[in-house]
Amino acid sequence: MNRKRMIGYMAAAVPLAGLLAILGPMAAGNRTETIEGDRVTFAVSLSGEPVAPGSRLAMELVCGEKAAAVAAFSGHEPVAATRAHTAAGQRCHIKLSGDGAARLGGEVVITVAHQGKVLARRVLYPEGDAALSPDFIAPSGELSVSASVEMTDRPLGTRLRVMEWNIWQGGRAAGGDGNVSDLIELIRAQHADILFILETYGSGQSILDGLNKGLPEERRYNGTRITNRPGQPEDRDNLWIFSRFPLVKQYAPINEKGLDSFNFGGIKVRLPDGQELHLFNIWLWHAPQAWGFTNKTAAEIKGKRPRTYTDRDIVATDEERRLAMAKIALRTRLPGFVGDDPSPVIIAGDLNTMSYHDWSAEFADAPNHEGLVLPWPVTRLFEEAGFTDAYRWAHPDAGRFPGPTWSPQYGYGHVPGRIDYIWTRGSGVRVLDAYTVDRRLPGHENAQHPFYSDHAAVVTDLMIRSRDGQ
């Protein structure tokens, strides 16, 4: 990209020059104002390559097909501008655009917040002259929108897709070997570059063969069996990791009391730019069931019936076994495997517990939470260890986007059971998007089993920045 051009995202409906001509002096930014009523403050910060003289950026609060508020910036230094709007209660998004001759490139981060709570955010690598945030419901009062723009034309790293899935007894519980073949088709349809499978139970080689069928050599997967206990039967290999990237090492399985290779282990791979990546698969003990206690209690509160469990009883389900396993994984095994290697880390798997963030006071009034505030210690431990919950980073509003993974087989119940996770750690990791998969492909319908597994799958898109791009 020419150093005299700016950074952008997707094609703008109206060129910035035309927009500024329409709005006149009211669009000018580089200042904040005292405005009563509903308002939005736009802020932009730039880094990287120099900006061409006279280049301009515009930020818009777009609701429906109309711009509810607009500010324009010269783009030479951090600036902010406050605008009034009348869009409270509407579904909106933020649009950042460059002037008519400019194109955006490099990395852009858009964050939308209200009273300190993040409503929406996105990391983008645009190739046009505009970038869009995810949608959100515009609140009353003060809305804060920030955009950081890193201007560069050099490659920043490797984009990849990660998938995590507990496939339920080797994928055979929902229809035998035929279901295994079908779920392989679903996995192929996601185009994942890294795949964490749990309850593989003898299906690992079949999955590897099915994934690689018809693929060119450069797109083929390698598969690594993580679970390797002395004398284990062939159908008890719980954890596997599949990857399109070359294997650097497999961490020797540790089979000790409290946490063995049935529960935790991993590999290290090398990305095309030479950056290396640690991958760990994890499964924590399922009983007592965190979701079951929560679901029963919320339903009792909803029905105004006496509670069977206190808040303390519910959270204590983590403490009987899962918390001890998580402490070993994060405080002993992981440091022992990784050491002082600064390469990014991904841990994915079935924790059999709920999100500390989702059940915080911030979301006590979320649909079906029934006022419950539950400080789940296992997922809090991951956050304290520096890990980011990829799904929740991509969808910060747990009320609008509950993301349940338990259970498409039995029905999701009263409360959202989000018990499967992809966690990332490292300054060079960017979460781009995330979603769950809980529906069969057309032609795979099964009246007895609504899905291929009793767990939904979790998928996230990431950018792993090169070491020199962090």
C-alpha cells in the first residue's frame, strides 16, 4: 500500500468527501462538546505509517440505513468528538471510513461501550475504504466508540480458524459409524485449521482420514493423539488435536494422580511465517454438574418455588474436583511444558462448568439468569492466568449472545449452558470472530438425535501476529 494512503475496511456507501459536504461544519471532529440527552463520543487513534496530508476519517453511528451521528477527523493525532443522536433502542453499528481516494489496511480495532460495559468490538484487517463493527442496541445516555488504526502495508501474521468439539463417545452415540462419517462432513464444512476433539474414543484415525480425503498435500491435516495412558484400551483415547501446520513437538504425556493425559496435554506447531503456537486440549470432570444445579435453581426462582441449592452450593460444584484439576493444568503442567517460551497459547476443551464473566453482576438480569451472580472459580482461574475467552471476547454481551453448548441433544433448558471454550493467551493473538455450531447439515437429519453430539461445537477465527508485528 502507498504510504500516502490511509487504512479502511469495506466499501463506503457515501464517499467521505461527499458526506462532509452534506454535513458541513457540524461534522468537524477533533473536539468534545457538552451535549444533553443521548449522545455518542467518537475517538480515533492512529499508529504505524504516516498519514497523507489532507487525509480524513469519518465515524458514523448507523442505525437501519441512516447515519444517526457522524464525526470527521483529520487523522494526524488522537482526537475525539461528541454528537447527539436519537437512536436509543435501535439496532446500530459503527462505520469507520477513509476519504474517497484512501483505502484502509493494516489492523483496526473498534470498541463500543456504555457505562464501562463493552457492547460490541471487532478486530479487522480491511482492504477497502470502510470498516464495520458488529451490531448492538444503542443505549440511552452516553455511548463511547473508539477506533485504533494501525497503518501498515506489511504482512502482520497468520489468520486461522480453530474448532473445539466434544463428539460424544467417539461420535457413535448419536448414530454409530454413520454419524461419525456425517460429523466429519460437518467439520470439513467449517474449514478449520486447528481442531480440538474430545471423547474421540477410537475415532481419531477415521477423523484424520476423512478430513484429508481429496485435499492437496499443502492443506492436509496431521493428527496427534494426546491421551496416552499406560495400558489404555484403543477406544479410550479421549483427546486429539488435528492441525494443518507442521508439528514441532508433542509434549510427553504426564499420567499422574489428579490430572493425566486423559484430561490435559498438547503439542507445538509452526505457522507459515515461522511463529510457533502452543496447543493444549483439556477435559475437566463432569460431576457434580455445574449447569444442572444452575438450571434447576433458575427454574425454581422463575416459578417462585423454594430453592434446592444456595448460591454457595452451586459454585461449590466446581470445588469438588474440577478446580483442583484446573489448578494443576494452569499452575503446574502448562508452565512445565511451555517454560519461558513467549509463543502464543491456545487451550480448548470441555470444562464442564460455566463462565465467571457470564454470571457476574453485569449479567444478573440477562434472560433466564434470574438475578443469579455466580463467581465460577474454574473459569476465573483461566482469566487470572492471562487467558481470553474467545467466544465472549467476540460477543461481549452475554445476554444477547449466550452461546450455549450444552445440550443440543437434550434441549438447552432454562439457563444457557456454555461449558465448552477456546482460550487464547499472548500479546500477538487477535480474536476476530466466534460462533457455535449445533445444527446438522442438510441431508443429515435424524429424528432421534437433533445433532451429531450432546455438545455443540465452538469455532473462532484468530490472527496470530508475527513476532516482529506484535
